[in-house]
Amino acid sequence: MPIGVDYGGTKIEAIAIAPDGRELCRRRVATPRHDYSGSLDAIARIVAEVRELSGLHDEPVGIGIPGAVDADGRVFNGNSTWLVGQPLAADLQERMGCVVRVANDANCFVLSEAIDGAGRGAKIVFGAILGTGVGGGLVINGTMVEGASGMAGEWGHSPMPIGDIGEFPGPQCFCGQHGCVEQWLAGPGLEADYARDCAIPSGTGPRVQEIVARAQQGEAQAEAALQRHRRRLARALASVVNVLDPDVIVLGGGVSNLPGLAEELPELMRPYIYSTHSAVTVRRAVYGDSSGVRGAARIADGEV
């Protein structure tokens, strides 16, 4: 019965799950931001609490992080920058006295959904996370695919396929490029697009839920922003389909809950998919925000 930890920018969550997928217990603490040593302490403390509550003791621990791990066991490409360059798994193993396995949080998300969530029973499952950023992961035949450098499925920093007039070169991304998928499809990207269309100063416009509310009240500019977002997401995901030909695309993150998004995407994607016989299904995550931590527990025993 493994223990999973989801390390986020604002919270650290830990659970213990039974072999049949039942959640035994859960604990959550605030993330000590910009504090690596404090993060190690917080993870060790919350795991100890879960062990006490669940009756588990020396079982392995799986941890999902916003980043990847290189061949030397050091974190890279994480937006929790205080983890970057650190041997997270080794340091935690020393503190907790058990086996620790670390993986990208998006990979953990899609693994959870592929095993017993929205992608259960499917051969190829792609997970697309749409939140404050855009992430992704890939599972084939129940096995998490990390790739040669740990970046498989990370489509957020691919360039957005150009479609609408005015999209090139696109907003500048923190990675140094312009027009990344993340800059268009993440929550802040949708908000910035609405603000540009309304000539509102950057960072002062409404948040995603307010844009949705305005559209529901009949505001044309809000509805147009949501439609642009849907078309862009369809083009971006069609590129994924053309490369991977997945059975299921699972949507996660707060933006995935936009009304009608999962239902409309298959038809919007169709003109951009090479195969006229594509049978890809788009579904929302069954476990929502809990998919990441459940997937982390799944990697703990090293079986997937």
C-alpha cells in the first residue's frame, strides 16, 4: 500500500491508497516556498502523519513534482526553482529511511487516469493539464513514458500551430520563445487574450471564471475569447493526435472545467487531424485535482 506526495507551488499533499485504489487517508500542508530544506522537512513530516494514520511504516513513497529528474537524480526544468539542481529523491530517502521515487507531476496525473480513471482500459492515453501553466504526460499500455530526457508529453512549450490572423509571433514565454502553447491555453493566457481584445492593461482584466460568467450573461467579447481558446486548443491537441494517435485524451487542471470544452473538442479537432478515421476520445479527469497525488502513489512501488 504505497504513499503518494504531490508537491505543488502552494501546497504539498500526501495520501495512502489501498491496492484496490481506495484512499486510506490524506494530509495537506502549505509549501515552504524558496526553501529547499524546509520543503524536505515538510514532505517528511506529512509522510510521517500519513503513515501514522494509515498504519503504514516503511513502504516506498512516490512524489510528483513540477519538473523532471535527470540521469544523476537532480531536478531540472521545474517552476519551483528552489528544487532545481537538487537530488530530491536521495535527500528524502536519507531523511525518511525508505525508498523514494520522483516523477513529473503531469506524468503522475495521466498515470492515475490511465490506470483507473478516464483512460482506464485504453492502450494510449495522453493527459493534457490546463491550469496556470500547460503540462502533459503519456501512458502506453499502463506504463508511464518519460522519454530519453524525462520530457515526454510536455507539449506546453511547443509552438502553437498558427491559425488566426495576428497570432504570430505570439506572446513571449518565460522559456525565451514566443507563441508557446502555454502562453495561449493556460488560464493566464486566456485572461491575457481577453484583455488584449478589450484593450485592457495587462494583468488588470477579469479572471477565467469571470470571463465565463460574462459570456453566460451575453457579453460578445467574453464569448469570442472562449471560442478562440477552444479553436486554439483543438489545433494544439490535433498536433498531438497526429504524432501519437492516442485512444483517449484526458483533460485536467482548472481550465479543463470550462463549460462544454471536452464535449466540443473532438469536432473542433477533426479538420486538423490527418486521419479521417481518428477515434480519439476527449474526457475530463475522473479524479480531478487528486489525480496527481494518486499517480504519485502508483509510482512508489516501481511497478509502472
